[in-house]
Amino acid sequence: MAALRQAHSGAEIVAVVPENVEGLAHCIPGLDGVLPYGGGFNLPTWASLLFGEWDLCLDFTGTDRSALMAWLSRAKRSVGYAKFASDHWRARAYTALCDASVRDLHTVDFHLALAGSSTMAFPEGGSFLRIPPSVIAPPSTRPFALIHIGTAREEKFWLDQRWAEIIEHTARTHHVVLTGTNAGLERPHLDRLRALLHVPFTDLTGRLSLVELAALIGRCDLALGVDSMAMHLAAMFQRPQVVLFGPTNPFHWRPRHPRAQVVAAGHDEPLTEFAPKAKGADMNQISTAQVLSAINRALSFS
């Protein structure tokens, strides 16, 4: 969005987003409007797309629904990814196709290519999110470390016992705050972790909206977690962080700011070099010692 605003300084920029992230989308600098899309008929969003006077439509999603949206927008110029428009119908939804390779690019660069930019554009003030002052994120205790163990895929979870060891160690220097949904795949892991802990901590799992979580992450002194939305938010705020990767390739999803440490299964030290064809490994191959070493590096740099 920052790159689009830089390239189209006088334009009105509107984003279609899933309704569960609508609040967070309103926090993106340079975005003028948000059209939410949920499980219902979404008539206002469809009507805005159909009857709006759009000059440019960019489809970052590459699904049948988003291609239909691009086509119905009747934008003077509409662009999608060639990779996702291989079938005849989707290709007809756009006036141009972007040949960027999802395999050979970091996800940010993949999206920047569609936006017509080859470099990262930093928004005014240096933050990719602007949280409303009315959003108050506890706790007030400083310094504090945010621990977010949850993710959408079971194979990306780390061992509960090892998380407990990390938290016990981190609690010596930081107040520990647990975040997450406290539901779905996360719930059994969190239940086991809470039973293992013998140090004081603040449990905010299941109690924060996405915007409140972002506000909390923006204030934390250290963020720890697996490859997940929470760690991507920490990267947006450029917080000191340690991110654990197993089956997913950090080449595509890693935080790229200098205060981040990337720990990958199968590697003894935090990664500094990344390859697009690197193979994943079981999360169990990440040791407690590896993560502790990465924490020390992240805090030492900060």
C-alpha cells in the first residue's frame, strides 16, 4: 500500500479485504477505503465494485472470486498474476498480467511486482500500521515479551515443553504475555503450555481483537513465535523478534528487518542466507538452545 501511495499520490485507494481483517485494514497508512467481504451476499461491496469508476484494479489474490471482481470493476486497467491466470477465463478478467515468480521472490517482492514497484516504500513516520489512540493494549509492565505459539497449520507448531523452557528463561528479564485465539488448533497446545508454566505471565489468549493484538505487538520489547500473522505484524513494526520456521521456507515469509532472527529446523544457527528451493524440516529439529541463542542476538542488537 505504501508503494501504491508513492506511485499514485493523488489517487483514492480502496482495498477489498476479508471482513475479519477489516479493522486492521483501516490502520494501513495511505488506504482511503475498505470494502469488506464475508460469508453473506456482500451486496454493498459488489455494488461498489460494479458501479464505481475505477482506473486501476490490482488482483493480489488470484482466485476465481477476485478475478470476477476485477472483471466486474470495469477498470480502465486491471492487472493479475500470470501464474494464477493460466486458464482461459481468468486471463480474460485482466488487461495485463504480471509475470512475477512466487517461487523466486519473497512474498513482499511478489506483491510489489504487481504494484509496479521494485523497491520497498516506507510510509511517512516509518510505521506500516497506525493504531488508533483509542486502542489501549495491556499490560503496562515493561519490558515485556510477547509469545504467540499459534498458527493455522498443525505441522508448524513447536513442542510445548520447549516453549515452556523458553518462557521460564525469558521471564527472568521480561514480563511474559501469551497471545493467540485460544481456539481451534491452538487450544490444546495452549492448555498444555499453561499447565507447564511455573512463572508469572499475563494470558491474553482469546481476549484481543486483531487491532488490539497489533497494538500490543507494536509496544512489545521482544516477539517470539512461529511463522504466523502475529510475527508478520511484528515485522511491520520492526520489533526485536525471533521466528521459528519448519515446513515453510523462510525465503518467502521471513521478516527482513535487522532486528529479526530467523531460526529454521535443520540449521544450528539463525539463518543469514536464504534460498528459494530450500526444503523444510520437522519443527522438532529446533532445539531450545537454538532459540535462546537467537533471543540473545535479537536483544543484543536492539
